[in-house]
Amino acid sequence: MSKTKKLKIIPLGGLGEVGKNMTAYEYGENILVVDTGIMFPENDMLGIDYIIPDFDYLRDKARIVRGIVITHGHEDHIGAIHHVLRDVPAPVYATPLTRGLIEVKLARNGMAGQADLRTVQAGEMVQIGPFQVEFFHVCHSIPDTVGLGITTPGGLIVHMSDYKFDHTPVDGWPTDYAKLAEFAQRGVELLLADSTNAERPGWTPSEMVIGPALDKVFQNAEGRIIIASFASLISRMQQVADTAVRYKRKLAFVGMSMVDNAKMARKLGYLSIPDDTLVPLDQALNMKSKDIVLMCTGSQGEPSSIIGRLSTGTNRQFDLKSGDTVVLSSHPIPGNEEAVSKTINRLFRRGADVIYDAIAPIHVSGHASQEEQKLLLNLVRPKYFVPAHGELHMLKHHAVLAQQVGIPKENIRVVENGQVLELFDGKLELGDRIPGGYVFVDGRSIGDVDHGVMRERERLSRNGIFLIDLNVDKFTGRLLHDPEIITRGYVSPEEAERLIPIVQKKVVDIVNGGGLDNEKTIINAVRSFLYNETKRRPMVFVTLSKT
């Protein structure tokens, strides 16, 4: 490898948070991208729909991006694919189910048939520029998940996306241990691996434990069963469908994403549901409650999801009924715990019986726990190790586990998004730092909302606004009429009635007394007065027109 061609590993997302996974490998005039995920907004990100990686680095080098490899079909790995492809139109490599989920997403965003999608299978090898990519099967909570063995000019890199070592997977297809051992025999220069459960001791339970838990729910439920899960969790759809068949209930999928994904998975053979079990929602709503199961989105308490709207009584197609059993089949994503808890409380208030992770094993993690992470490290025996896919505390704990199984501390690199790593002459060093932050998606606005806007929204939500409208004579500078004042989210109407006349008088005195140099004079005076009166700091705005 020449000195001018170091292999660069560029984490653009997923290192420092749970979500928006995206990594680039660059060698000379060639870039390989792995995953293009989104992240759900945190509680203080008001109005934000979701977050995508900052991939400006790739926009500037779009012509040398040779391919985008997707490891599996979850939103935190494919959710930003339509954003990326608009600016970086490279070929996309994915397994059949993952490709199907990508096609659904592209069609929903007006890009049907516009992308170069290429199907790969676990066990295949593809040459993408100077990168030889080997796809190998790993267990996760969605079928068709793969890890990657990437042979580069800098050596063999194992990119272990989300995985678990499930010995009894629902689809009967365990992780490819033999391939991992084969990589070790060849010599692995670098391992990047999922850190989500690095703080969880032991082994992650098998997906098989969910079957008995669902059985218990179906046995005890006297009315409708409403199961919330991720729209891409095809294996959970299959488990629910199998249980529905056993208990002679009809199954209806609710919501566009759930319906589209189920239709696609059935077409590709990843979801097997008898025709007489699956019914449209309209038909299900006219059946006896004890005869139906509804499967929808909203397990993370998202306000706009089906479960979110049911909990607030704002769902259009149907409402909760007394005797409904609602099952939230997921763990709260870090940062979503409060939203999920509030949703559960609202569902209880509306008369539903709610089954969730804390009281029944109706969900198991799709991510490896500590013993599995140690096993992976021992199987692969990498020279260097980079913990990936997790918040900083998860990455740090994963690094500690690596030391426990014999990886030298100096060969472990804990880095966050934007910190480039360079592999050169058998050494892994820190390179440049590039932007690796959040790009907020708010409706059709992509990247226009920044942290400054977030802070303003937070201040508005916390303290409200106080708006003063002035109309002055452009010749004399005196007010033509009393100031108009509007207040929202600041004080009660009764308190506003007391404060507004006082503020109006103060503003009149300032303007007619010749003290109006600019709007800031009034803003500062009003802010000071309002704080002294209420000990609160609303955002004060002044609009000034001269006629």
C-alpha cells in the first residue's frame, strides 16, 4: 500500500448514539458505504420527525462512491437511503428481504425504479472497486441480516452489524460461526462490532421465548388483541400470525408501512400467513372482538403512530374499547423510555390491558449481550478492535470486554462519529476530524433546522412568547395608537389581563419619551419587567411599522 493511499474508516453515524448507522471505507479514489440509517428524535427535539447522518463528506465525493452495502432492513440501517441516493446515486447491495424493504421505502418517497438495486445472498462475494465484500448470515430480530468480511488493500476488516448468537432462531438459520472462524484463520486486521448490549451480562435470550409469552396473551385476552411492533420486524409478524392461527383469530395489519412491508415479505416468501387468516382492517373492525388481532406501529410511543393516537383518542379508523389487550413488543430505544411510559399510562386510562416488556417476555433484544460479544472477539481474534453501534458509555464498556479477552488496550480505538481512522502499514491511527453530527428532518425541511432552532423551540415551549406590535408616525416618532400585545404559553388569561395594560403604558412612555433607539430598547425593558413580576423569561418580540 503506497503512502498516499491509506485506508480510511469514516464513521458517519452510529458511534455515539443508538441509530443512524453509517460507515464509509475510503481507499484512494474509491469509497464503500455500509448502511444509511436514521435515528428517532429525543424528547427535547421538538417537532423533529427523525435524524439522518451528516453525509456532506460523501456528497463532495459522490463520483467515487462505488457502492452502498446494507446489512439489514431496520430503519436505523436503511431509513435514510432515499436521502443518500438523491445526492450519492451509487449501486445498492442488499439481501432479498432488505432489498424489498428498501424498494417499499423508495416507492413511498417518490423514487420507485430510480435506484440501482442489486440483490446478494449470504455466502456470496462481490467485488466493489478495490473492496472484496463477503456476505455472511448473522442472527438478528429480522431475517436476511448479514455481517461483512471486507478484504481491502489494508487488510481484512470484519464489519459485524447488529447480531446475536441465537442457537434456536425462529427461521432455523443460526449465525455463520464457520465463516467467522475462517476469517480468523486468514487474519483479521480490524473488527467493528455492535455495542448496544455491552452493559448487559450473560446471553441474549432466543427469539423462541416469545412464542410461549404470546400464547399466554392469546389465552387470557377476552377482547381484541392489538400488537405494536416495528414495521420492519418481519419475524415478529410471523410469530403473531402463527399464534393467531393456533387460536383461530383473524389478523389485520394497520398502517401503510406495516401493510406494505407485510405484503412485500409475503411476496418474497419471508412471511407465511394463510389467506383465510389475513383480513383487511375494515373487515376486522366489523368482526367480534374475540376473533381478531390487529398489528400496528407505535411500540416506541411515537405520537403520530397508531398506538400513540389510540392512547390519546385521536386515531381516525378505530378507537380503543374496554377489554382490548395492547401488547408493546419492543424494548424502549435509549432516550424513548419516558415517551413509552407515558403512552402505557394513557392506554391504561383508556381502559386497555397493556402488556409490555417489564411484565412479560413479549420481546427479546436482537443484539448480543456480554458473553456473545466476548465469543465474537475470541472467534475473530482481530488485531484491532473498534466498538460500534452504541452510545459512548456502551462503546466504552465494549472496549473493557475486549481487554478482558486479551485485546491489548493500545489496539482498541473508542471513537465517535466524524473521527476518521487510518489503517496503514499494519497500524491503526487517528486521522482527521470531519462533521459527524445530526441532520434534522422536519417535514420537508432537511438540515434547515439546527441546534439553535432547537434551543428556540425549547425556550418557546418552556416560557412562551410575548409579542408587541407598534405603529409609529415616521415623522414625529410618536405612537399612532396603543401597542397591540399578544401572549401565548406564558401566563393564564387572567394574569395576562393584569400585565398587558402595565406593559402597554411602559412601552408608550418609552416611545413617546423619545427613548426608542431600536426594538431592543423595548425588548430589554419588557423582559426585565416581566421577570420581576413573574420570575419567568418569555421570548419577547417587537414588530415596528412606520407610517
